Amino acid sequence: QEMGLPKLQSKYDDERFFKELSEFLKHAEYLSFYGGEPFLVKEHLRIFDMLIQMNIACRLFVNTNCCVLTEKTKTYIKKLNFFAIAVSRDSMIPQLHEKIRCGLHDDAYRKNLDWVIDYCKHNNVYLSINTTEHRKNWFDIPQIFYWAEKINIPVHICHCIYPENVSLYTLPTNQLQYVTNYFVRWRERFCESFPKTNPLNRRSFDFLVNLCKKELSNRDENWKYTVTAPNLINENKVDSSLGIPMIGYAPFNSEESILQEIDYAVSLLGNDSMEMLTSFREESFSENVNNALDKKLN
């Protein structure tokens, strides 16, 4: 509703549904809950209450974005048999995270996530991070891997295909090649930084790189991008631009890293790099960076 969309009418207001469901729950061995945000779905909460009231100990999985973690939610997690919890995280940068996840407040998210991490650690619950790669967060994904590896949590890449103007895999070829090059470089640095990398994180990073490489290998000189499932900002505008790295946040928080990225961008993107370079120049990070940008822009 924060986005101005009408409230959805529930399809499960009929008591008959829950009465019939109770018979199935008696025999359940495994249940999984997805959203939106599962802990905000009233039908999910009612099912959690039913499981507690019926003393059912089946194994549960939930995929949460940690936007809300009330005391009631914590009680469900503690009382029910959650054997695995997946938490969505699409950026380490607060304002970018909030922009991607409408309605999310990063401070509350981090506090809630800390609670979930601590609970899972001390109660033998498997915890993983779900990251969806797309045009607005591509430059921050390696930092999610770094963060997760430091605290020994596996990252799962949720392959973003639609909307097509959000997906990386419909980018113009030169832009996708630039993003692929970026992932390859950071995958190498990641493995160098963590010689004993969690095998699951190594595989996830490889999966991300290979998705990009596979798309590039499937293209020829006749490939053309067409949008058939756009994600509209408003009635008239389709947002399909590639997100620009944010100066001041890792890894773009040092002269060396920014200067290197300027060279890569110009080399691989050509004229398409001008918007990025202009944005970098507006940040005025340092005199050396400004001088390098002025040479490229002029």
C-alpha cells in the first residue's frame, strides 16, 4: 500500500479452508512459507497458530526479508520446528537496500537480521542468504558474499529473469560484458581473500558468473533486446538503466578502486560509460579522481 496499490482481497476468508487444512496438517512432515513477507501474511500466522494448538512438530522452512520481527514472530520461530530460515538481502548499502525493497527500513532490518543470526547459531537452525541479482544492485553483490563469508553463512543467488528490463541478462552486450568482467574480477579477489571459502559460496559466485557468460555465449551479431514484460516506474516510463556504483561505499571507497573502475568502464562501455563517469565526478571523491574523470569526460 506504500506504493499506492489497492489492498488485495484475501482468498482464504472462508472458514472451510482452514477446517479442511487442519486435516492435512495432522499428517504434514514438511511445510515451507514464502511471501511477500511470510510473517505479515495473516493466513500464514493463522497456520502457525494451528500448528502450535495442534502440537504438530513437522519441519518448517521460511523465506523472510526480515522487514518485521515482532515478539509474536519470535515466539513462532522459537516454538515451531523451523529447521531452516532464508533471509533476503539485496544490498549492503542502506539507501540502495531500501530503494530495492519498498517499505524496508535498513536499521530495523539489520537489527532483525542480527537476532535471526544469533538464534540460528545457538539453536542449530540452518540459515542462508537469498540475493537476487539485477540491474540496480549488481555492483554490490560481491560485498554481500564478503559479508556472508566472514560470518560463515551461505549465499544463494535467486536468478532474476523478469521483468526483462530489470534482469541483467537482457542488457546490451557491451553492458553485460562489463558486468561479467566485474563479477569475474571480484570472484577472483573473493577466493584470494578466503582461501578456505565455504564451498556453497564458491559455487554460488561461480553460478552468477556462469549465468552471465552463458548469456553472452548464446548471442550473435544479430542479437537484439526487446522488452515484453516491463517494470514501469509510472504509466509512461520504463526503468531499464544499469545501476551506477555508489562512491563512498565498498568497494568504491578508495582512490585505487575508483580509478581502476573508471578505466574498466571506459574500456568496456565506451560512450555508455559517460553517465557513470559524470555521476562519479559529481561526488568529487578526491583531487586525483576528479582529474582522471575530467580527462575522460573531456
